[in-house]
Amino acid sequence: MASLKLYALHCGGDMMDMALFDPFDPDTGTKVYNPYFMYVVTHPDGNLLFDSGAHPDLRTDPRSRLGDASADFELRLRPQDHIEQRLGAIGLMPRDIDVVVQSHLHFDHAGGLGWLTHAPILVQREELAFARKPPVYQELIYVQTDYGMDLDWRELEGDHDVFGDGRVNVIPTPGHTKGHQSLLVRLDRECVFLLADAAYLLAKMRSRSLPGILWSPDAVIASWDRIEEIERSERARLITTHALDYETSVKMAPDGWYE
Ligand SMILES: [Zn+2]
């Protein structure tokens, strides 16, 4: 069996009100550090990047990308959160990425695409349409310049087996956005389900407490049902991008990885 590894690359974050995670949380009104992540799966047939982090200019000149809305975001980006440096931490360059899967196209996930113009970008057809013409309530978090350049889009409609061997699978998990998707990775020793923003916090998913940003509550709940079904059948480890306890719950690269 071919050997796969999964690296979780922490790439900055922002200070966010607890209301984002659950508008009815008793700690609403308190700001918490909301981490960002990108992930690399090394497969014998190629290196896959799942999400691409926030654009590095958000560190130096957030206004250039977020406009007037930049004042609403307390970004916490470090020089080393640049996609080149994040990949460099595990010995890769953007050129070494053979295929990109974008969970969705919000600015904290899609800011690295400008470094990935050589690679096919797998996204749900619904997501691309949604991102190009976002509804007014998500307009601020879709930054058109993140994905407006010439990219090799591969528009998916439903599940997709990336390498054709059942090891790395795109699973649609709409709700947060219209075309959100997650990534199920069958590693050698365990199965990891990268949820991205299909859920922000696992505890909130378990209690079916809806987050502050979403497209459809019904789709969120249906995706949570499907995620838990897959969790049971695959005995999968669930990882969300914005886990507040990431320092203890996520094995972070370069010191840690999943295999
Ligand atoms: Zn996010």
C-alpha cells in the first residue's frame, strides 16, 4: 500500500467574537483567537494542497484586499504565514503542489491561489458560481482578487476520488457556503476527515448549534448528519480549520503530521 502523509500547516488567524462560532454562546462578546490552516497530503501520484490560507498582503495592507471592511477584521498574520514559507516548512515550494482542493473561497482559505496558477484547482461548481456573485451577507468575506486570475479550475459536482485509488476523497458539505466541500483522507494508519468550515467547532456540531456565518441552516444540518455517518463508518478523526483548541487537538507541521 502506498504511503501517504498529511500535514496541517497553521497559517495565522484573526481575533473573532465567539458569536461567529455560536450566536447563542454564553461567551458572546468575547474575542478569541481564530486560527487559519492549510493542509498538504503527500501521495505517490502527487502533492495535494487543501486550501491555501490568507493572502500575505493582508498582513501588511489589509485595506488593499478587504477595502473598508478591513477595519472589521483583527488579522493576526506573521511573515512566516506566507504560503511560500508555510510550504517551505515541510520542504516544498508552490511549484511542487500538483493539485489543489479548495473547501470554499472565503478569504481565509483562498488567498494563496495566485501562487498556484500551474495546478488544477478542484472546487464545487456551485461554490465558484456563489463566490463570483456572493449574496450580500457574505460579500465581505469573498475577495474576488483571490480567485479572479486565470486559474485551471476543475469544477466538481458531488463526490470526487482525487487520485482514483480511494485514498483522497472530496465530499460536498454545503451549508457554510453553497458549494463547500471537505476532504476525507484514508492514510495508512488512520482516516482523517478535514472538515474545513463545514463545522467551526466539533462541540457545536454535536449539539447542533448553528454558527454565525452560513448560507443554509438546513444544508448545514444535513452536512453534519453526513459527516457523522462517515465518521462512524470510517472511524474517522475529524479536524476543523478553526478549532479554538488547535494547539492541543491538531498535530501541527513541521513537528507533527498524520500518517
Ligand atoms: Zn474559514
